Amino acid sequence: MNTQFKKGVLELCVLTLLRKKDSYGYDLAEKIASTIEIAEGTLYPLLRKLKLDGLCETYLSERSAGPPRKYYRLTEKGIEMQKAQKKEWKAFSDSVNTLMEEYDDE
């Protein structure tokens, strides 16, 4: 898949997954990679940016085995951003699909 396509939608994917439930970085990477091919290293800078922008926050969760995991959860600002981006994505993808259906010769 085109790298620019992935860059443009990765934030929306992360926000959407975090809106569903709190997650740690590796879990987010696995879920996204199951549908979109991404390098794991691209996710962590995005998570840092989301935190700096106030869209998510982190907390540590103890485990019975191994070190605690850092979980990410959306803030109210993050929820509002996810809603807005989802609306924009839907309008954009609908427009592209309409154009492709109307003008594509295949």
C-alpha cells in the first residue's frame, strides 16, 4: 500500500482503536498491522505526538508476570478529534470512491 495513504490514516486508526478501549503500544501495532502493513517503529512517535497534543494519556498497569505495561487512553479532546477525523475520512473516501466509479474505465 502507498506509504502516503498509510501516513494519512494511521492517526485515525490509532484514535479509533483507543476510543474502543485502552491499549498498550504493541497491541495497537498488532491490531493495525493485521489490516494495514506498517512498521512497528512508526507507531511510537505517533503515540508520543498524540500524548503531547493532549489527545491521549498514559498509565502503567501491573501484570502478574513481567514489567508493568504503559497503556494509552483517549482524553475528551482525543474523543472529539476521533469523531471529527472519522467524519472527514468518510466524506473524503466517499468522494474518491464516487470519482473512481464515475471515471474509471476498468
